[in-house]
Amino acid sequence: MALTLKANGDLLGVADRNRAVVIGVLLGSGEESHLNEDLDELTRLLETLGVAVAGRVIQKRQRLSPKCLVGTGKVMEIKSLLEALCANVVVFDHSLTAPQLRNLEKMLECEVLDRTGVILEIFSRHAKTNQARTQVEIARLEYELPRMTGAWTHFQRQAGGGVRSRGMGEKQLEVDRRRARERIARLHKQLEQIQKEKRTQRKSRSKELKVALVGYTNSGKTTLMKSMTRTDVSGRNELFATLDTNIKVIDPKTRPKILLSDTVGFIKNLPHSLVDSFKSTLDEVLEADLILHVVDVAFSEYRDHIEVTESVLRDIGAAEIPAMIVFNKSDQLDDGVLPRILQSAYLDSIVVSAFSDVDVGRLRNHIFDFFKKNFRYSLLKVSSDEQQVQSLIFNTCVVRSADYSIEGVVIFEVEATPAILQRLKPWQCDELPEVEGESL
């Protein structure tokens, strides 16, 4: 699991380093209960990597130590605890600077990680598609770049290039940093090409109704998507199981068609480099007509998860998109009153279990009702030989009636969104045409 750098900058998963001690710092008047919740989450992150947490240490401080985050005396206590627990990894629930990382590894004589490094390792393991792998590698290299000084012991200069060389050559460290920057630049170009392809795909879906699932990691978004779309979408009970956007039709029989997208989960203190790298993935959220904000209602501090998700939505510019809170995992609740309290406290919310067909059906109807509120009525007059237009109408509109009685013409009474009706504007008519002096 440890983030050990090889000469080419790749991350290594070291299987034998599987017992860790987690460290938290309580600043000023902060509440220890909140810090313990953060350390619980860090523990779950490590468990996702197969790392057992043997113990935890909390230090109260007025300010962070620039040398090693915590006091030097506390570092010695941690070292003794490592020996007592036979642990050999220390993980801080705080970002470490390059000097802090070097100092701590020297003093503790073991692998030292921070929260960002752990999240990056999980992302690295779960990235499957070319886009996700590229995004993760960019974030990882940007994270490792300032920390490379702790990864090398051979600081001798390379040969300068012969007797006429003006210098002694670059340090190996300088070479590695330069190569890392060049690699980042190449990856950004590669990602831009992938993004262009994704934008083309999104453009082809621009007239479809779109719903995006968002929420805290492991809130059950993928399982909910699997139940709603009746498809075999892979979902696992672990953090950041989904990194790539999956898009499925909620119900192929429903007209107009509604697309549902599953996105990467959010987490408290998500590294900025990852947010920036995954903005292209989150573009699906920005183009959604409705956001389903999935919340794990069985988690005691679900309100914190709501705040984190809403904060990320604001950061990516999605705060103005209509959103509906879906309180998931109701099957894990012992409190039968809580669902009614939640629906009173959060307007237009719904409490469901992704494993209940009845609940999933209610959620589908909830989504359909949302779109029906925005539907507008229209009459369409289409030539009988305009098969593509007729196909578009049946795929994107609620067809109330279709009259084929007039030779060469089909009259449709439809309901659709304003965007679809704008697309069908050339075929709109104000009133039903008459046949043999009578109104249709």
C-alpha cells in the first residue's frame, strides 16, 4: 500500500506493510468527536486498501508544527507505539509538506503517508478507463513532484557532457523532476483529447433528459443505479468504487427517454488536484436537468456528508441545477420515525432502499413527476414520409395522440420539455386542421 517511489516515479503497493497507526491533530477549540469521525473515515480508506489500523493518536495543539506537524515529543511517543503494536506505517489525517514528510520518516524510521496520499492510492487502484487512469496519474504526479526529495539518496551530479561542458550536469533529482513535469504536460494533452471525444458524445445526448447521481462516497449510488435501470452495473461496498461515469436509460419503455449517470463519489478534504483532474468527469453533472443527491441515511453524521457534497457542487458550478435528496439505505435504519422527519425537513426528498423494488419504483415516479411539471403541450404536423422526425417525436415526447386520417400528414398531440419543442418548432401548428368541414 505504501506510496514508495521507484526511479520512474511509479507508485508501489507494498503488501507487507499492512499495519498502520493513524494520527490526528486537534487544533484550538476543535471538537474531539469530529476529529474521531475523520479518523474513522481514514480507517475505512485504509481498509479499502487492505491495511489494518492498529491504533490511533490524537494531539491537541494551538498550531501545527512546521517541522513535523506534531511536537517532537509526540513523534517519539508514536515511534514507541509503533514498536508496541508491531506497526510499520504512520498515516496522518492531514496534508504533509515535503519537509514534514522527510523529517517524520527520518525520525520514525518507517513509511509515512497523509490523507491525500491514501486517497490517491485508492483512485490509482480503482481507475479502469483511459480517462480515469490519465486523471489519476496527473493528480499523483502533481502530488509527488514536491515530495521527490524524500525519495532519492543518490544526489550526485551526472556527467556534464565532455571536456567542453560548462557545467557538472544535472542532479538526478532535477532530472526526475523535469521528467515528471514533461510527463504531466503530455498527460494534460492526452486528457484534452479524451475530453474532446467526451464533449462530442455529450453533444449527441444534448436533447435527452438527463439525471445525475451525486453524493458522498459509498452512499450507494451505483447500487441505486443498478436497481433503477435494471442493468448489471458493478457496485461494491467500499470507498471510491466508481471513478468513471456510467450512463444508462432509466426505463427503455418510457417516453421521453431519461438518461441516468453515475459519477465519482465525494469525500471530506478531497485533494484539490483530484477535483481539478476529475472536472471533466463531473461535466455530466453540469449538463444534467436534475441532480439526485444520494445520502447514506444509516450513517449517523449524514448531515456532514450533505454539506460536503453541496460544497463540491458549488465548487464545480452545479449549485443552480435542480436537485432532489435521496436518503438511501433505509433498510439499515432502526428508527422508524426518522424517514418522516427527514421528508419534513428536506422538501421534495425521498427515503428509499436501493434493494426495495417498491422504493425504487417510487423514486422513478418521483423523477417522472419532476419532468412532467416542466412539460408543455403542442400540436405537430408532420409529413408521412418524414420518418426521422416521427422517430424523434416518439423518442422524446409524450404522445397523447397520433392522427393518420389526413392523407400524407400525421397530426401529433404531444407533451415535451421546452428544449425538445424548440427542436420541433418547424413542425408546430396552432390548431388541429379540419377534415371535410369538421374539426379533428
